Amino acid sequence: MGRSLLIAVRFHQGRYHGQGDRFDEQGGWPPSPARLYQALIAGAARGATIQPEDRRAFEWLERLDPPRITAPAVRRGRATRLFVPNNDLDAVRGDPARVGEIRVGKQWRPCFFDPAIPVLFAWRFESGAREAQHICNLATRLYQLGRGIDMAWATGRVLDEDEAEATVASHPGVLRTPGGVGMTAVPRPGTFASLAERYQRKRERLATVVSGRVSRQLFTQPPKASFAHTGYGSPVRWLHFEVRTSDGNFAPNALASAAPLLTALRNGAAARLQKALPERAELFERLIIGRGAGPRDLAQRIRLIPIPSIGTEHTDPSLRRVTIEVPADCPIRMDDLKWAFAGLPAPQLNEPEESRLVSTDDARMAQRFAKPVREFRTITPVALASASRRSLALGDNKPANERIREEHRAAGAVVQALRHAGIRAKPTDIRVQREPFQRRGVRAELFAAGSRFSKHALWHVQFSFHEAVSGPLMIGDGRFCGLGLMEPVVTRPDAVVYELKRPVRNEDGPRLVGHLRRALMALARDDGGRVDALFSGHRYDGRPDNGGRHAHVFLAADDGLGGAGPIERLIVIAPWVADRRAKPRDRRKFDDVTRQLEDLRAGRLGRFDQLHAKPMEDGDTLIGPTTTWTNATPYVATRNLKKHDDPTQAIQSDVVIECRRRGLPAPTGVDVAELQVGPRGGRPTAMLTLRFAVSVRGPLLLGRNSHTGGGLFHAGHRSGSQLGEQEDQH
């Protein structure tokens, strides 16, 4: 089992002034791994000297994958521009009296946070425990991180992976994980050597050149340090709830009751937290209710989102679910918020039976509002106080030109509402009206009952963007209390199924999956012959796409019965579905390529024509949701056995870590059957049954060879075994 190096950095004051690679609204928070790496070297150095053992430890550290970073939530201060002399006195002929002519403005925007909460950097490693312990010793010499005024100190620990996971999970800050393309600088092999060369060349950048009787000073710019760059995700966190009666049935609320329902839930949760934690009552008042909140609090305020049922035009859009959006910088703990909302009574009009919020892992309906599309339309109207309609007296008629002016004013207010909601994409084809766009929708004015908004300020809106935008989108003055919820108009499948005309033997599944992968790569090839990493798993230069996440498609051959029969279908699953922490990307590319596949030539297995990509639908055994999952293809551990490891315990621990890595809840029980271990150890292989405390939605593909169909789980208990039949794929 692997180990982890944890470096905890604490600041003397709850302020940080460092910047990222470029100044933006993030203010360079949290400090990048490259900045920490340089600070550790600066603390370890004694003048211009670095001890050989220190150098070996730093060169070991730079070869590791980028660390996870857990940092406290911050509030950004106001940006300030300070003018300081530039280091260019030669431009004014060396005259110190003219230093005012070379002043330049530098942007400062501090981040404020709780200094009692450390910034935690966690590196995973397999070998090098001695070097890791040496880095821990060097961490005690750190004295500053950020700019010169950001005084700090650090401690280090080397932990087993389970203990490290528990430490990261219990940290009250926001977890950021590396992966994908980004601007965050991280060390890479050669970074230490480049820093040493830069330091030496910087000491020699001024040289005297003598030509005859004339001597000149020559300035040489030192070379830049060598860093890699990656993305760090600080995703919004979510809590999902269902409105249910005491006997466990759904308790639907009328769509028009969205505002009063969510207002009651919001006030109830705030009251619970204020009673339990009175010392933080003012914080809950600002970030949950919004009372006393200012512009700086917008990035930290939680948002309650009503989740109506959507699907076909005949679906009843009742409110059966509520999702809580928790910003990454919100200082309220997720556990506290979950406790505050779980069990709250959900008021219903004219309903004698009481209903309450019940926590759930089922986010299917909420995810329908989160898909990136170009076109949106309201399902609950937008509150536009600056674009209210004129009230009509009984029997009065509104002239056409006045109605046109009102709608034009409302369309302009929609643009402002998108900007206030933090959506930078510019909308096109804006359409406003009082009538709903859905067949079973509700007129805008009916949502005013029980809310603080006038019925004349409510509008149904539809608009488009030039490029896809991810939801859920809520805009307008009522976006924190259930109004302005936008429904995506176009959806694209993230998991598709190809039905085979004739069955294939189960033992030929790995070979069939290999032919499927090559066919998809051929369809994904561009005009230059390059294949996108989404389907190849490799970058354009041929290197594996090891960005810290599963960034390419998952393929599988399945019988639809849990491994009991011959293969009758092929599965293609987008990486952001199988790995819940992966960031969705290239949805259109995934859709276009999977739709093009109509003919599969599989060598000696024959030709499979008339294939059609069908979305994987609810009710499929690969979808669930359920609390019990059993694999139809063997699970291969992600790590080799150590010499004294117990194989059963090792594979149980491995699958728990794999579930956490994929963004799934940790299983409460793992039953191991048909365990196989090679004569020299290696990676154990087994058939598993996973039990979760909450219902988990599939598809689930876990383990070392999950991209090629290994570790494919079906909902329910075991109906067959394939361990002996598929040994050849391992």
C-alpha cells in the first residue's frame, strides 16, 4: 500500500498576499506547489549552499505527481495598486533623484482566512520513505510563503494512505485536486537544477567588459525556472435531499410553491445552526439567509435549488427534491449543513400528512440541470425588479408599443442578471413572456404567492449562448430562494449502449473491447491524423495522459445479466460519469464520435453492423441506484501486494480507496470471493460485493483495468462468476 507525505503550512496572520501565475479574482490562493517547493529550498539553504542529502530529497519530491491541496476558505480583500520603483535605474542614467520616473504599479489583493486552519499539501508515493522523512525535517525551516510579508511555518508527516485519507477528509478546508489543463505551477523533474542555475546566474548577471581603455557593465537576464502547469479543481460541493413522507413515499410540492418552500427550509436550517453554534450566528445569518450579506459574501453564500421533475413534455414538474449548492469558499462545514437540513419539515399547502427532507446520494434529476448546453429556458420564472410590468386595471388594455418596451427592458435586465450570477457568456436570442415554455409549466405570476416579489416582476425567459455553459443556472433577484431556475433544452448522453445482433462468448469480451477502442479512435482522428485523448488515453505526443484523473472513455462488454450469459452489448461511458471527480469536457466530441459508430470489424470475431448508440436508461442493471453492487468482471487491485500483506485485507482496502478516488461514498462492507494472487504476489484479483450506506447510482467500473471492461459492477447480488473465464485479460 502506498504512503503519503503531508506538509501543513500555518501563517502567523490570517492574510496572504501572494499571486498566481497571473493576477485574477482568485488572488493566487491557495499557494501553488511550486511556491511551496521554492520556500522549502529557501529555508533549507545556508547562504548559497545546499547539502547533498537535501538536494537528493528535493529531486525526489519533484518527481512525484502534483499534490492535493486542502486550504481554508478565504474572503478576498479589495484590490489595491501600489507604485514602487522598478529595478531599472539605468533607464534614468543611474540618477537616484529621478527614481520617480520609473515607478510601476503592482496589484495587491490579500486573502483573509482563519489562521488556525493550516494549508495542507498531500503527495502520494510508493517508494522513498527516507527522502519523505527528510522533507519533513526540512519543512521546519520554512519561514515565509507568498510575498515577503507572508510569514509562515510548516510541519511534515509521513502517513499510511488510509490515515492520510482520513486526515484530508477531516480537514475543515476546501479540497483541491490536480488534473487537466491549468495555470498552477508545480515542480517537475529538473526543477531543482533550474532553480540552482537561476540562483547562480542571478549572482553573475552584471559583468564588466573591458575594451581597450573603455569598460562597460553588461547585464544578462538569468534563465527562468522550469515548472510544469496543471489545473486544480475547487468544485462547488452539493448536498441532495428528497421530500418524503413518514412512510418513505415522495411528497410532491406544487411547482409554484418553490419560493415559500425554500425560504422556510433556509430559515429552519439557519435557526438550527444558530441554536447549536451561537458564536457563529452572524455568519449563518449572512451566508444562509442572506441578511446583512454584502457583495463580498456572494462567493460564499449557499444556494437552495428546487429540483422539479423534468424529462418528457408529459412529466409532472412537481418539487420532490432540493439540492444545496455550497461554494468552495464557504466557511460552513458540509457536515454541519447536512445536519441542519436533514429532517427539516417541508411545508405543504392543503396536505394533512407531514413531509420532511431526507438526505440522498441520488443526484440523477439534479444532474439533468447541470449538463452543459447552449440553450436554456426557465422552469421557475426570473425575478427582475428593474423590469416590472405595468399593472392593468380591470377592463384595461395595454398598447402594443408599451408591451414591446416592457419586453425590451426585461431582455436587458436578463443580461444584467446573468452577469450578477457570475455567468460571463453573453446570451443571444433572448425571449421573455409570462407564459411557461413547458407544456405542463406554470404562468409566471402564480409564483408570487408567498414570496417577496411582485407578480409584475416575474418573467419566463429563454435564451442561447454561442458555446455550451454548464448548469445549474439560477438568475435574477430570487436566485437564492428558488426562482430563476433554468432548464437545459438539449441533452447529450454520457453513457451509450450498442446492442449486438448476435451474442459473443464471454471469454472473447476483452478482445471485442479492444476492437471497439480502435474503432472509436479511428472515428475520433482529426485531419492531421491525431486522436483526441478522450478516446486514446494519450496526448498528441504519444505520452500517457496522466493528469491525476481518468480522462479517457471507459469501455466494457456486457450481457445485461450480471455476467451470467454471453455478451450481447457494448458499453461506452464518458470519464466524468465513471469518475465523479473528473471534470466534464468535450461532451460534443463524445456525442459525435459515439453516434458515428455504426459498423465494427472485430477480426476473427466477425463484423457487427447496424450498430446504433442508445443512451443508457434508468432501470438498467448498470445504473441502479442501489446499496448493493456486485461485479460481473473481475476487480484488479490498483497496487501490488507487499510481502507481508494479507490479500483479502489488501483488496478490501484497495477498493475502498478506489471508491473515494472516484468520488463515491466509502463502502460500509466489502465481501471478497474467488480471490486470486499470483505466485509472486502482484495485483490480487477477486469478485466483490460492495455495500453502501446510501443508494449509489451507477455505472461503476473500478480497478486497474476498468477502462477496458474490468471491475464492471451490476446492481444487486451475484448471479454468475467470470473470474476463471477472464484470467487471460490480466
